[in-house]
Amino acid sequence: MKAKDIMNRQIITVTEEMTVDETARILLDNKISGVPVVDEQNKVIGIVSETDLIYREKHLHIPSFISILDGVIFLESTKELEYQVRKMAAFKVKDVMTKKVLTIHEDTELEDIVDKIVEKKINRLPVIDSEGKLVGIVTRSDILRHII
């Protein structure tokens, strides 16, 4: 069994310029938990999940620091703080989407798909053709439907 045999070809997508609110509405209206982000050529440039969209409601973790002579020395990296603030203040999809997207091809075997989903703890894998264009998506639900 290959991706092309179980993938959903009716793909709902968003663009990086759409707002977080528009994207949340798309997820709710279609009862899905995430969508690929595509460019003008229908190539996958990111993915957005419910987790990305609800990030604004998360508690902000301020790194530990010490104050010496009116200066501040952070005991942890401030990169995580910058990441959290950016996601919490996000207005557009491009500010919340995951940019490193794992994709598969139409001929990817089911066992390989399951390995990727389980090992990477992800819910969906966009399926691309030889030109890198989005042609489908395989979700955990698609795999369960096949198993039953």
C-alpha cells in the first residue's frame, strides 16, 4: 500500500499571508486539526496546526537571570523567549507556521508513512509530486480507515 492509495486528494490549504483567525476558522469549519501552507505554485512552504494557533494563550516563560551592577545576565538562552513572543503576537500564518515540513511522495510505502508519523509525533504528511507540488495529504485518520 502506498500514499497514493490512501491519501486525501481534496486538500484544504492556506497561504502564509492569511491571518491566524482566518486559518482557525478554516480548521473549525472543516473539522480538521492542521493544514499545509502553500505558495503560488502550490508548493508546500509550511504547515499550521491547532497547537500553533492556540499558542497565544500559553504562559510566557521568562528565562532565569541574575542582576549584577544594574546589568542583567540571562542564565538560559533568550532564543526560546523570542520564539514564544513571536508566536504569541502572531497575526499572519507566516509567523506561526512550522517551516520545516516533512513531506512524502505518492509512492511512499504505508510502513514508511507510519514510521514517520510515529517517530516524529506528527498528525499529517503532505504528499508531493516529482515537481514538489502538493497533490494530497495523509493523516492518522486516513491510516486508521485503511487499517479497519
